[in-house]
Amino acid sequence: MMKKTWMRKVLQILSICCLSGVLVQAAEPADTFQQLEPQFVLKEQVPVHFTGADADDYVLSGYVKGASYGPSHVAAVMTYDEMQKKWTPIYQSERKYAPLHVLSGNLLNNKRDQLVLYKHEGSGAFLSYDVLAWLNEKPQVLLSRSAIFQGNVEIKNGQLVEHMGHQDTVYRWKGKRLIAKELPEEIAVPAGHTISFSIGNNGIVYTSQQSLTMKVGETMQLRRLNRGIRERVLYNGQGALTCKDDLFTANKPGTSTITIIPDGYNWDKAVKIVVRVIV
């Protein structure tokens, strides 16, 4: 007997409809959504197991042309309807100004994917996001957050980690809802070097050191040791250092400067860390 998932994948590719003896291609998720929103332009299509462990669902993200205020950015969760033999939208989110993206992972300790639909806006990289789950046979929003300065979000080890710059908050599922815990220190990551810093209530930045020599290929974490006044960190992305997921890597010989700016814009109290990279 064919497994359900295999059958669904077959139906996704080909609908065996005998119309004048011709095999008719089944519409893809994006094609179906574009029939509902003719001006929709697809930018990203992500496979997920949102409605069940054996479900082949997709999250579509893109924009709708022609809105009076400019492009309307849209994300839609599509699932395959076995009865109607077609793709159906079961959730749709619309935002202005900035594209929507998706993360998937497990937060509820079940066999389904939960989704994070997120966007960044403005020079402060303000993060907004919704956490979506399939509960009681329908999509439900478990958490909505907005205007998080220098924000990022990830699903890690069965929990949601929200980053406001170098200040971390962890959300864990407790039976009926996600419970937040603000961490007193930034989460440590494996790195060859660590420079720690804190910011006092007066806006003064304290660092463990203000210079460092690294070899090409070595890594460094800039790790905050307290909560409070927010911060923004700048560096020359075309210089000796690269940075991904808050981990700096010595990319090539040269000198780069990392600047920590308290409250995001208080340049009078900004502190510079000079990093020299050698072979």
C-alpha cells in the first residue's frame, strides 16, 4: 500500500484528470495562490510540516502589486486538500513596507512545525514577528512581538530565542502558552576569543579590552554581560572582519574597528574596539 505522504507528493506533481485523454498538471501552491491574488509576486517558497508530521505544506512569501500605499507584503500557509485535490490557503498575513520571511521548527514538543513569520524595518532594524501553530485543527497565533530594536529571532533547542541587539530573551512552551525569561547575560557561543561588555544606567560602556589581535580564521564573540540600555554595534563589513550570528571571524589581514553605541545613537559615549588581523 502506498504511503499517504508519497501519494500526496504524486498528487502535487500530477493530477490524473482524464480530459479528452490528456493528463492535466496539478497547480503548484504558488499557482493556486496567484489565482486568488492575481497581482501576487512570489519571492520565497518554504516546505514545512505545519498541519502534521506527514503533511507537505508550504509557506509562500512575496508581495502584491498595485496597493495604494505601495507593495503589500504577504505570507500565506498552503496545505493540500485531499478531498478537493488542490492547494488551499489556511493562513495569510499581510504587512506594509517590509518583506515577510519564515522560520520553522518545533516549540511544542510535538510532531509538527511551528512557524515564525518575521520582518525587519528601518535603520534600527526593528523586528516584528508572529509565532504560528496548528492547534485544534486550525492555525493559532501563539505570540506577537513588534518594534524590537536591532532584533533577531531563532528557534533553537526547542525554544524561541529573541535577540534585542546583545540582550537575549528565551520563550518556552508551558502547557498553554509561551513563557518569557529575560536572560541576565547574552548567550555564550563557542569562539576562540571573547570580548565582554556592559552598559551602566548612565550610558557608560565598559569593555574587558579595547584591542585584540587575531589570526586569519579565528573567531570572536562580543558578549554583553548585563541588561538595560539598548546598544547598536557597527563595524566595517568590507574590512578584516566578517560577522554572522553575532560571531566575528578574522577574514583577511588588516585592521577593523568595532563600535558600541549606547542607546543606539549616543555617539558621545560610544566605545571603539580595534581588532588587528594577522596571518
